[in-house]
Amino acid sequence: MSSPAAAQRSQRVSLSSLTPNNLGTVRKLNSVLFPIKYSEKFYQDILLPEAEDFCKLEVYYNDVPVGTACCRMETVDGQTKLYLMTMGILAPYRHRGVGSYSLQKIIDAATAHAKPKIDVIYLHVQVSNDSAKAFYERHGFKEIGVYEHYYKKIVPQDAWILERKIERSSESTK
């Protein structure tokens, strides 16, 4: 059962798939949210059909675009992982549950994805970004290591690697 605040938040927050028509908004949000510039290949890849469940001009708050989240699936040694490439919410909209709502939608989509079954969601967080690390830890992510020199053009260059295993109920695995 959800709380009245969660019900009210879900009425204000909506998610939208990426399209060529809203890619400019995603570019603008990314330029404000993140300290790095993303390549043209990044923007073309997030429009691919297989990315649709996991790449969203993610967050509208009262019909205003306030954030994005983009992921890609990776298969390594027979295990499918969802890599959370970017997730950000504009500062004035943080601490309103918008990021939590968005992340939960990604987790739900990963859990429901059957072919291939996603086993893990992982991401990188710059080691100076304690608030982002704490946010993900509150949502079940665990630090599994540090990737030294992950970032090439920003300081500090190191990133925490955070991971969350996807747990399915016995009903969904039958």
C-alpha cells in the first residue's frame, strides 16, 4: 500500500520515452546536470529501440522536464547487467521523491525484463559525490569497488562502483 504522499507524487511525476523530438531537451538537461559532455554516439545509442524501457526523458514534474535517466544492457560471461549511465534531477526538484520514484521505475523495469533476464543494475558515482552515493545506498545499492581514473576530464577522476542485485519473487521466476 502506498502512502498519500507517494500517490500525490506519482500524480505529479510522469515518465516519457526518448524520441528524436525530445532529444534536444535531454541534451540541455545533461549539460546542466553533469560535469561532462556526452558524445553524439551516446545520444544516438539512447534512441535505439532496445533501450526504450530504460532510457527516459525520464522525469516530468507537473509537466515540466526536470531530469533524465539512461541505461544500457550489457552481457558479460552470460550475466545480463543494466548499466545506469546517467540519472539526474535538477536541483530545485531534488528532495521531493522525484529521483526515488524514477529509480524505482528503472528497478521495476529491470525486474520485469524477461529476455534476457537482468541480474544486476550498476553505476559509477564520482568519489566526491557523497550525496549521490548515499541516495543509491538508500535504494539498495552497495559499493563493490573503486574505478581509478574512470573520469578523464574531471577531478577527482575516481568513481565508486555501486551495484544492486535484482531480486525476483518465486512467482516471477516460474
